[in-house]
Amino acid sequence: MPTQAVQTVLFADLFDRPLVAAFDTPQLSSDGGAILLKAVDEPLGLTARLAACLPERRQAGKVAHDLPALIRQRCYALACGSPDTNDAARLKDDPIHKLLVGRDPVTDPALASQPTLSRFENAVTTSDLVRLTTALADAVIAHHQARLAGTTVRRLTIDLDPTDDPTHGQQELAFFNGHYDTYCYLPLLGFLTFNDEAEQHLVTALLRPGNVAAHRGVQGVLARLLPRLRAAFPHATLRVRLDGGFATPALFDFLEAEGVEYLVAMANNTRLAKRVRRLMGKARMRSKATGETATLFGETRYAARKWSRKRRVIMKAEVVRLAERAPRNNPRFVVTNLALTPAHVYGVYRDRGDVENRIKELHYGLGLDRTSCSAFRANAFRVLLTAAAYVLLQTLREHLAATPCAGSQVGTLRERLLKLGTRVSVSARRIVLHLPTTFPWLATWTTVALALGARAG
């Protein structure tokens, strides 16, 4: 690495004596805690699985960065809060990031540059994306199969949800979406919940053009997931929860043919408005008598014109009262094949709302919407890499249940556990990370490290 001039900054009058800030210590990193990501990834095998999906198409004599190194460089940088390939210019000589991809932090050459990473992202094919999506799901399922080996999984809930990914350039297949009132992509994200656990685990991510119908791609995603989940968890009842954009006749027929439980929201229409009218009247009377929001539940048998048969529809009649506002009717409908009471069914459906928190983590914690490549396939690859980084952080969070960081969002995990000033030294016998003794999250970091296979010194 070329020698750089020492940079200093002088604060002459800030304290009781002059203060000099000298950038003169080599082999320092601000991401010293990121070795936890490597400790998570090794048993998970996630980046190795993803790299194995990509054939090497480059000339052998010109390859300076192999495919596993490129995958790991991008995934670990994403997890550390550097979502753009432009960030490679700042991180390519970072000793910790070199160490994470398997290079000597001191003597080995720099990591891949931004142009190399951009060529890498733009080289993927549609077949590559299919294999990568499958490998991501297989890694997640295998991990939870091992994690829950001593537990009987009685119920496995699949939540699929679209989210908007606004675009601000000339990205391929970015179209105007009237619902979101912007030019965008429309990624589809899938999550798994085991039994009654609180966490919803990301299992798939599919980038779609901005003008597709919400239900596009859902059957394909489920067709790939369901047999894998049945093989891994043969005693589990599979349950699918979807919002109103997915309520199509073909999807209902597919879910019933697959023999899964389902709860699918449905938009209001003239016929359903008539069905809920009496229940809504009772809710208005109750709300008027109490002066508070009133909610009642009922059910009906209903079939839209193109449905193959009638299905059970849960009706929620709600009158919402807010301070200084007129009462507002809020009817809701959920199509289901569950035999539970209407109130219980709606409660089960409402629990899917926590998926929004996972999606916010992906957007605001990992930059899911950094789909700024011109080519659609390159952007789809970026979404999958972001999903892989999120899986690493979710897996890390599993080891924090008994610590003050339990339930922390990924941005908080990064600030507390990964962003750790470190000096790296290398000898013939070992690599030593010199960490601050005053690190405020030392106890939590050590607990996680020991849980991931480290030994106390």
C-alpha cells in the first residue's frame, strides 16, 4: 500500500492547551466489530452458497478478486452501513474488510474497486438471479431447521409484502405507480415466523417492475418455498398471510390446492359494504354511547364473480373516534379458511403488521432502495445482496436475547457492535485486534462472540 503523508488538524484554542489530531496510525479500522459478521456467516454458509450460484465467466489470468471475495465484500459492507459500490473507494484498504474476505489485513492487496464491483453486479443473468434467490431461501431454511432441531415446529407462517422502491434516474423497468405516486420498483419480500416467535425472518426478496400488479410473482415464490418448508418442517402447518393486493381468484385456488391455511385481506366493494352495514350500525351505536372507538367482528360467505366458489370472509366493523374529529367508519375484510372465531382470525391477520418494521429496517438500515444501476438485473442482484446482509444481521440478533441489545434494529446493532475502532497487528502466529478497554458495549459484544464460537482468553 503506498505511503501517505500524515495529516494533522490543530485546535489551538479549543481546550486549555493546543490539541493536535494526527492521522498517523496505520492499520486502523472503524469496523472492528464486524468480525462478528464473519462468525455468523461461516456456520450459516450464506455467502458461500451465493458465490456457488455464479459461474466464473472472466478470463482466468485476469481475475484478481474471486467471486466469493466479491460477494463477501458487498454483503459485509452493506451490513456495516456502506450500501453503494462507490463506498469501495473508501473501504478497499480497510484492514478489517480485507480480513473479512480472507485476505491478510496488512500485506495483501486492496479489495475490489468500484468499477470492478459494478462490472460484477452487471454481469448477472436471469438464471443467476433464480439460483441466487433459491440459495438465499435454502440457507435461511437450513439455518432455522438446525436452530429449532430440539423444538417441534407446529406452525410456520409465511408473510409476503410489497414495498415501494422510488427511482430517480433512467433505471430499466422503473415505471410510474399510481398507488405510490412515484416512479419506482416494487420489490416483493417474504418472511417466516416459527410457532409464536416474535421475529419474522427474511427468506426471499424479488425485485419487480414498478407497474406490476401487486400479486405478480407471488405464486412462483410460494411454489418454490412451500415444498422446501414441508421437507424441512414436516410436522408444521403452513399458514400464508397477504394484504389486499394479492386477493385474486387464481391465488385462492392455488392456496387451497396446496392445502395451506390462508388469511388474505380484501378491498371493500358494493356487495361487501351491504353485508357489513348492519354490523357497522351496531358499532356506531356503541361508539356513540361510549364516546370511544368501537370495533365489532362478524363473518359472511362470499364469492366474487370470477371465484370458483364461496369463501369465508371475516368482517371488521369499526368506528374510529379521534379528538376533535368526526367519527369515521373503518370496515375491513379478510378472506380465510381458518375455523377460528372472527375476532381471533382478525387478530391473527393483524399480527402481520410487524412485517412493516422489518421492511423499514431494510430500507433505512441497509439501503434496500439503492437500486441506482441502469440495468434491471443488476438492481435485482443488489436487492438480493441487501437481503443477504439483512439475514446476517438477523442471525446475529438471535444471539442477543439475554442482552441489552435484544430487539435492537439493525442500525442500532451496527452502531453498538460493529462500528468499533480497532488497530490490527499481524505476526507469524496470529492476528490481533487491539480494541478499546472503554468500549461501552464490551460485555454484550463478548457475550455474542462467545456464543458464536470464540473462547475467553
